[in-house]
Amino acid sequence: MSTQPTTPRPISRRARPAKAPLSREVIVRTGLAVLDRDGLDALTMRRVAKELDTGPASLYVYVANRDDLMAAMLDEVLARVPLDAPGTWREQLHAVAAATVAVMGRHEGLAAVALGAIPTGDNALLVLDRMLALLKRGGLDDTTAAWAVDLLYLHVAAAAAEQSTYDSKGSDEESAITAADRRYAALPADRYPMVTSLRRALFSPGDRDAWGLNVLINGILQTPAP
């Protein structure tokens, strides 16, 4: 008795899990996931689209291009900066700056976005607004406060970019300092007299981030804008 071959039953598309509807927020969160898991080089519109099971053209309804996506990703992480630390206006400014460095520096490439653009995102503007309020509490006039926040934001972004570079190389600041110290120790003193004579001071321990911010704040307080 022969058996007839059975035809596979078609699988209904409705049996597949429904895709989450696309939105700018979903695309931004997916971009962050790709960045943190696979690195900056992997972050492309095509890769994000693949993660969302769609085509790249679908993303352009919500984000203009990769630069726009990265700017939105930066603003997303800046939502994690706490803006209500206790203490004096100076202590609160230190806290906001340190938190901003931390959240920017945790994601490869995002601090470079901050270095190359005027803050315009909702969360970036909240950070900026808080810094301005604290600077005004420090007694600065409007113009000096406005110029000062630009300088402080630049400092914060540069510090975050440095931290992000360490992380992306799988290194840390302590290891980098140790390697540089070995290099300096081997330098000929006749060619680099100041670097070799001040080597211990150059690599002396301490909270340089807090010191650097205090240098900026003290200088700003003593240097009103013309």
C-alpha cells in the first residue's frame, strides 16, 4: 500500500510574534544596545534596522541619519544624570559634572558627539539649565554664567571622551598611567630635563578631576565676561 506524500501545512504569519511598532525611542534604545554590545564600528543604520527586523529605509522616518541617531542616543543617556544632589552650589555643580562624565563616558563615541555640537536635546538642556542655575547661585552675572557653562560642558565632554577611550581599549586610567610612567622613567634627562625632573609630580596621585573643575570654577569667578 503506497502512502501519499504529505504537503507541509503553511505557517500563518499571525503565529509569529508581533514586532514592536517603530518609534524614535525604540530606535534609540536599540542603537544603544548595539553600541554597548558590539562597539562604535558596528553601529550603522543597517545594523540597527536588522536588530529591529526591518529595512534601513524604515528608520529614516524617525532619524535623519547615523549622526542624528547618535545625538539622540547621547540625549537618552543624559536623562540618567541626577540634578538634585545636596550641598552648596559648588558641591552640586561638582556632582552634576561628575555624573555627566560618568554617563557619557560609559558609551563609546557619545562624548565625541557632545564635543562637536551645541546641546539641543531635551535632557542635555536640562543638564545645561541646572548648571546655569548653580552658576547664578554662585553670584555670576548673566553673560559670565552663559560663557562659563559652555566652558564647563566642554570640560565635561572631554573628560568623558578620555574615559570612553580607556573603556573601548579594554584598559583603565591606572594602567595607562603606569605604562606612561615607565616610558617617562626611560627618557634621557639631557633631552627632556623638565619632564624627567618632574616625573613624580606628573604622576602623583589625587583627584585631578575635582581639582581641574575647581580651577575652572575659581577662574570663572575671578574673570567676569567683558
